[in-house]
Amino acid sequence: MIGLVALLSSALTVVGMDRVGDRIAASLQAERRLARYAVLSTEASTFLVVAAEAIQSGLPPEARAARLSPAAADLDRTFDLMRSDLAAAVDEAAALGLAEQSRRASQGIAIARMEALFRTARAGLASDTRDRERLQGVLNGFAHAFDPLLNEAVGDEIRTRDAILTRIAALRRSLTGLALAVAALAALMVGGFYLGLLRPQFDRLDRARQATRRIGAGDFAPDLPERTADEIGQLFAETNRAATALACDRARLNDTIRARTEDLRAANAALARIDADRRRFFADISHELRTPLTVILMEAELGLKGAAPQDAFATIQARAQRLSRRIDDLLRVARSESGRIELCPEPMDLRIALAEALAETRAELEAAGLEVTVVPGSALRATGDPNWVRQVIAGLARNVLRHAREGGRVAFSVGPEAGYGCVRVVDNGPGIPQKDRARVLERFGRGSAAPPGEGFGIGLALARWVLEQQGGHIAIESPVPDGFRLGTAPGTLVGAYVPLVD
């Protein structure tokens, strides 16, 4: 209903403005016609003055006609404009009724009579006679007859304009009254709707909000009335039912929470014990094995310098070094899990880190019969711990030595990729099955085809942890994509990614 009142107000505005515009346009046309009459009066006066002067001067007919020609031409042009204005006024009066249209058309009679008087006077003044009295008579007849007709036409036009202005004022009063009535109606409707409909519903909604607050505070007895079946009444009913259900469920939930809390506390204690035992195991086994291995290494070095069989001592040394590396891996894992590894990221050159890692492992790789290919590229500045990045690359190289030496080839390269500096290690080994790729990156995870005794499954997991702690990551692709493949075997491509320097 309020929308309909708004539409009614808009319609009144549009119609009222349209009618006011029509009347203002008609008023402006009347003012323009009055201006034409003023021009006509001025030009007629000019014609009379010029004619009187020509008569008094005794000019011959040709000179007299030439003297009157400019003033006569102005009058002819003004009469043409007045006829055009009158035709437009008659067309505009069509919307005001036939009577108004006829009254305006009758004004053309006065214009026609004035134009006829002018043409008669101009013909008489342009005749061949030189008789001043006759010519003065023609001029006096024009002056005495023209002036009353002009005054009558001007008065009629003034009355027309005043009538239009009166109608505009009446229309304004009507529109003002209608607008005030519509405004009063809208105000009454809004007040009635608010007091009779909206305010009671707001009160009910306030009661529902207060009830939900009590329920949130633990009071499950909102006691909302369910007398009505409207939407708010249904909301009250559902709120009461929900409060009753919550009251029943709360006790069961508290019992469940207490039981689950006890279970979680016991499980956390067990996990803490297991984790502490596991770290203690790594630390203890490292310390237990390092002392005898140190003795073995020393004896092997002495044997290599003495007269003992060289092959035996070389075997002892190789096995001891292998066990030492395993122990170092276990220590690194234990320290990474306990947070004891301290990484110091700084700007570094990945090409230098690769070169240092190869200097450490090239002899082992070549001794195992692997053909080593290096594509170092240009200097590549990255942010990482130089020592640990070098150890990660060396670990990837030794991983090839353990699992892909039968492929006979390994390639190293350095280059940028998507905001990271990447060190790629590619081998020509048997590759890693799809199902094993996620597992080999976990602590103590090994491939399903790995033979027993080939590592503890911590090298790639440690590399992943070190890289991620520095904002990088590790990626494995197997088979090796085209462009990096070294042979016919599936092979594995491992990429170590370190953030580039900003």
C-alpha cells in the first residue's frame, strides 16, 4: 500500500509538471505575441512619421514610394510573424478545448483588419496624386482606424496571458493540496503499520533474542509462548524444543567430554613416552657405536701405513666409514626432531654449494663406476644455510650411489624455476614407483623394492625437512621427463628448491 501511495505521488508529480509546463509554454507564447504587438506599434508609428514627412516635403510619387518602402517592408515582415505565432497558438489551444481554440483563432480577424488598413494606406500614399490634403486624409484615416484595432488586440492578448497565469496558480494550488494529502496519507499508513504490525513483532523478536541469550548462558528454560501459528510463533516453538533437547544432550556431552579427556590425556602421555624413548634410542645408539668405530678407523689408518694386508684394511675402512655416515644420519634426524638443528639462512651461490658437494662425493661416485655430468650454469643467488644445503646435495648424490649405481650415469644441474633456485640430481636407475614417492619422503620410509640393509630411509626425509625449514621444498619425478633423461632406464629426478634472493 505504501508502494502504491508512492506511485500515486510520482504520477501526480509527472502529470502536474506536464500540465504546468504546457501552461508556462502558453504563457511564454502570449508574452512573445505581446512583444510582436509592441514591435508592430513601433513600426506603425515609424511608418506614420515617414509618410507625414514625405507628404509635407511634397515628394513626387516615385520618391514618396521609395521613402515609404523600408518601413512598409518591416510591417509586412511583422504581420507574417504574427500570423505564424497565431497559428502556433491555435495548435497549442487544442489541448484546452474548442472554445479556447476558437477564441484564439478570432484574434486573426483583428490582425487581418490591421493588415488591410496598412495595405490600403500604403496604396493610397503610393498613388500618382500630389494633392497633400488627399494624402493627409489617407494617412489620418489609417492612424485613426489602426490604433483602436491594435489596442483591442493587445488587450485581448493580455487577458489571454492573465488567464493562463491564473490557471497556473490554480493548478499549483491543486497539486500542492494533492501532495499534502498524499504525504499525510503516507504518514498515517506508516504510523499505523508500525504501531499495529511492526512494533508488536519487534517486541516478540526481542523476547526471542533474550531467550537465546539465556540458552547461551546455560538456562535451558526460555518459556516462550506458542499461542500463535505465524512464523514467529513457529520460531518460539522450535526454540523451546531446541532448549529441551540441549538440556538433555548437555549432560551426556559432559560425560563424553570427561571420558574422552581422560583417554586423550593417557594417549598423550603414552606418545610422549614413546617419543622420548625413540630420541633416546637414536642418541644412545649413536654414542654406543661411535666409540668402537673411531677405534676401527684409527687401526685401519695404521694398518694402511704398515705391513698388514692392504685389502683387509681398506675393507675395514670402507665399512667403518659407511657405518659412520649412517650414525651421522641418525644423529641429524634426532636433532631435527628435537629442534636442536640450528639453520642460518643467508645469501649464497647454489653453484658453489653444488661444487662443494661434488668435491665431497665425486670420488665415491666415480669409484662406483658412475659417469658424473655437471651443468653448473651461471651464478644463482639463493637464501639458505650454505653448510646444510651442501649436505642435502651430498646426501642426494650418495642416494644415487646406494640405489641407482647400476644405471652408470648421474647428472647435476643448477637453474632458476618459479622464484626458486633448483639443484637437480638425475640418475639412470630403476626409478621410484608412483605408490612409493610419498613414502620415501617420510622418516624411516623406504621403497617397496629396496633390498634389506640399504639405508635407514632417512636421507630424503632429512633433506625435505632442511629445505622446508628454509622456505624451500623437494620434488621427485620418476620416470625422468624428456630433456633430462640420461638413458633408457626410467631413472629419477630429484629437485632441491631454495628461495632466490629477493
